[in-house]
Amino acid sequence: MVKGDVKVMLLSIEWLEKIGWAPKYSSVESISMTAQDVLKDFFSE
């Protein structure tokens, strides 16, 4: 086992939401957009 591997990570944005911030995209949307961008870059070279 490699030290430093994180199998599950939970991050809270509760304190940001309390001051009025809200995310533009869900986690699923963010991952999908990132994957599309990476694939676009990969195939355009």
C-alpha cells in the first residue's frame, strides 16, 4: 500500500454556503466537463 492514498474524501462547503457562495456545477457535471476537455485536447494533437 502506498502511503498517502485517499480512498474516500468528503469535503464540506457548508461555511462557503453560509456566506452566500453556491457551486455553478454539480460534481457529476464537473467531472463530465473535465473528461470532455481532456479528450478534446488528446484527440486534437
